[in-house]
Amino acid sequence: MGTSPEEREAQEAVRAAYSAHYRRLVAALYGLTGDYSDAQDLVQEAYARALARPRQFLDVADPEAWLRTVAINLARTRFRRRRLFDTLVRTGRVARQPESVPGLDPNRVALVAALQQLSRPTRETIVLHHLADLSVHEVAETLGVPVGTVKARLSRGRAMLATLLDEHAEARPAPPPPRTPAKSENATEAKPS
């Protein structure tokens, strides 16, 4: 039993959207979640949902915006579930498993840590504007808030990030001083005769 022309067209549309937008979407979701594997999972789930709804995806005017919105909504759902999970851990009903931290550039780690300290709405706004390269109007449309709200969140978020990143830079140990070449122990010194 073969696939219908519509299914093939949808698969091709998703394949094209994957090639064109996957990396940007993962970068945006990484900024939101602070976890690269979560970001990849969320974006992949958005693409899976596009394949599950071929007619809806084919009718979308901006596939990247549709995929981003789906992925952000999935991230919000995970955030709510994690908050519930954290409550269960605090009350002792569930034991937390150790987390693994991938080896990353210290500046990237500092940025992700700083982003995680922002409120979710501010973090979403910063990430969509600065990491996903959306205009203020596109961010407002994606989040369903007025343009003025986006501008206010961007202003507050940038100021908070600057403070958080400055604090992180001050807390980082200073690099070791440059090494000066030591005299070779085998070098012969001129002895007075």
C-alpha cells in the first residue's frame, strides 16, 4: 500500500523545512531550555508533528514559524512537568537522578546559565529575538503579546543578562600568568678563572 500524493508532498515539505530551519530552531530552543539534547528533542518532535498533520503543515504560510511555535509550546509543557517533578523531589516522593553536563565552551555555559536565571517570558523573548533572529513584530506574533511588551522584555532582559554575565566574568579565576622560560639546568655558567 503506497502513500498518497499529499503525504509525499508533506514529507518533501518537512524534509525541505528540516534542511532550511533545523539548526536555527535547535539554537533557539537551546537558549530557552539550556539543554542541547532537550532542544534537539523538542525540535524533532515539532517535525514529527508536522508529518503527523500533513494537510495542516502544507497550508502553513511560514513553516519555520509554525515549527518554532510547536517546539516552544512543547518546551512550555516540559517546563510545567519539570516544575511538578521538582516539587515531587522536594517532598521526597521521587529521587532525582544525577544530570550529565556536556563539555562546552565556558562562554556558552555562562550564557545558558544566565538565560536560565531570567523569567520564562523574558528568556523566550531574548532567545527568539537574538538567537532565532526574529524581528520584534515576529516575536510579538509568536508569543501572542503586544510589541511594547516585547520591547520592554528585551530591554529588561538585556540589562539582566549584562549584569549576570559581568558577575560570571568576575567570578571566573584569572588566567595564569604567562610562563617565562626557565634557565636550562644543563647550561654551563661562566665560572671565573
